Amino acid sequence: MPALVLYVTGGSVRAERAEQQLRALLGGLDEVSLDVVDVRTDPGAAEEAAILATPTVVRTDVPLRVIGDLGDGQRVLSALGLNGQPVARAEEVRSA
Amino acid sequence: MTDVADRGVLPGADFTAAPREELENLLLAVLEDNADAILLLESDGTVLFANPEARRVLGSDDLAGQSFGFPLAGDEPAELDVLVAGKPRVFEMVLNRTRFLGREVHVATLRDVTARKRTEEALRGFVSTASHEFQTPLAAITGVAEVLLEEAEEGIEAVDMIEQLQLIARQAGRLRRLADDLLTLSRLDAGRREVRRQVVRLSDVLGQALRTAGVADDFEVDVPEGLLVLADPDHVQMLIGNYLSNALKYGETPYVVTAATDEDQIVVKVRDHGDGVPASFEPRLFERFSRYRNGGAAPGGTGLGLAIVSELAQLNGGDAWYEGSEGEGAVFCFSLPVA
């Protein structure tokens, strides 16, 4: 089951916007879990995931992550391998 | 020629004819010395190259090979939060796609826009605050004027209306101060920064300000008569006036004004014995529209006074700063050149 973690810098308008956009986007998808991590209150988790800036969405079951404007839902899903394409393809591209 | 000039190329410099090595050195210097953080990313968001500013901002000397993330931006730059040395900063990310070593790569340029964002947010807040600031006295004036009108129609004598008329005058005064502050700042912004430097005796300006405000007895003054500054007399008056009203508004007695020479500047300090300014608010004290609210509504200030003080002091070759400590009273200072 695909699992996502959204890393944000708590309290910023960008954090709020990113979470709203991502939740709205995932509302239409079954079986995608989402955790939200505030890099200010949980710096350990951010360091472990090597988060350089936020908002960053990390897919934990496969090595895919996106950063920046989450407003274009189709591009977000596509970059995270959640647009119906087999995830293996993204991995193949990476290792190619 | 026009074509070359349009592209921002120096007349006479034929870039196509420059030796490849020269061009490479130039482009590398532009990249290395750039004030923006620049990242070259693989198609999956892995960092291929990071310029020194990117390494500084992202807090790592070893970014190559790390995953930045597949970068997403629309027509407008994307906004990112970055903790730079533990402090939150806002960056705008602009993306370009290009080809490098036969594959598609992203060039992500990150520009620090923290100051602009802070101003925008403060401005948004101020527009709403200013509307309230105008509304409150206007509502009071309108209300009292209507009552007065009714009373006048009923034949009540003017002598009984003094309290209400005083209230109108007070509220109108608040409106005037707000309009004055806004006008002063807009003039400073518009570059109307003429400074009529003259020799000004500090004790004279201070004495006059205290008498005008009717608070001469409330302040303990230690300003030697011989202290002369070289500054615009109107500006000196505004500097002192702002600090005095600030002390009266936010501080507690005893209020003390001192002035002394420090090398080529004269430093004026206005001290009160109230709670002082919370340490967390100190960095924003002289910013425009910033106003400390201790739970409830702030007392009648416009949030512009200290910003005006800071700009006027600097305009006259001096500075403005804060020296108090939380819980031990506030000390507001400004300096001006010795005459």
C-alpha cells in the first residue's frame, strides 16, 4: 500500500496550503496513507529522511519524492507514481 | 548592434568569438558567485550540482547525490520553507529544464524572499488593522455627534456638552495622528528625503515637546544645555515626540530622558520603568506595522512610530535602537551627529 509523508515547516502558509492540497488530492484515491511531519517540532525525522526544504512529499514504499507547489494534482500524482502507472516503471527509470 | 544591446551584451564584446575556456570561466564564476541558490537536478530530483549559496542555504557541503525531490512549480515560482541555520526562511523556486550529458535535467533557482514575504504579510495585516483604527474613532465621533445634535435640538445648553466635545476632539486627534504617520512614511518612501540640517539645541526641542504634551512634570530630564546636534529640526522634534509618547503610552513612571556625547554622535535615551519589551518582540520593534499586543488590544498606537524614528534617525546620519531588558523597563535610544 502506498504510504506518503508530507514534510512541512509548521506555522507557515505554505505548510497549511500543501496539506490541504494533498489531502484533497488523496481524497479521491483509495488506500494511500498520509502522515504529516513538522520539521520544526520533529527535526530528527526530517534529518533521517534527509529533507532539504519543504513542502516535500516522500513516498516511503518506493524511493520517490516531490518538492514545491502541490497545486497541479496530476503532476503530483504522476511524479509520485500514483497516477495508475505501475510503480516499478519509476524504479526502472531511476536505476536505468 | 541594437540586437546585441537588447540582449544586454556589452557593445563590442562578441561572445561567440570568445575562447571556450574564457566562456567556461565566466559561466562558472556567474554560477559560483551567484546570490541565488542554484541546483542542477536529475529528472528524479537527485542533486547533480549545487553552487556555494545552495550548499550554505541547505546546510550541506555534500549535496551531490542527495535527493532534493522532483521539483514542482506552476507558472508562478513555487514557495519553499527552508530552515537556514535553524531559522525559517522563505524561498521562491524557479525551474528550467535543459539537457546535460544527454539527459533531461532541471535547474532549480532558489531566491530568498523572506523580507518581501514578511512585508507583504505585515501589510495585509496592517490594511485590516488600519481599517479598524480608522473605524473606531470615526464610530465614536459619529455616535457622539448624533447625541449632541439631539441634545441641541432639545435645547440643552452647550456647557453640558463639553465632555462629549472633548471625546470628539480626542478621537479626531487619533485619526490625525494615524494620517500623519502614514503621510510621513509615504513621503519617506517616495524619496522625498530632503534634510534641512541645522544646529539644533536638544534641550530646547525636548523642553518644547514636554510643554506641548503637558507632561513636563512627569519626566526627569538630564540633557545638558550645551548639547547641539546637526540635523533637521522637524525631524529631531519627531524623534523626541515619538519616544515621549511611546513612553507615556506603553511605559510606567518614572520616565527619564538623558543625552550624552559619544564620539561624533549625541545619544539620547528615553527610559521608563514599565514591563519593557518582550525579548521575542525586540527584533521587530522598529519594523513597520509591528505592534506588540499583550493579550488585549494595543493602546492607540499606529504601529508606525518606531519605524518613522528609525528612518528619520538614519536619514540624519544617526541611528535608533533599543536597550531595555524584559521586566526591567524600556530604554529607547537614538543618535544624531554632533554639531
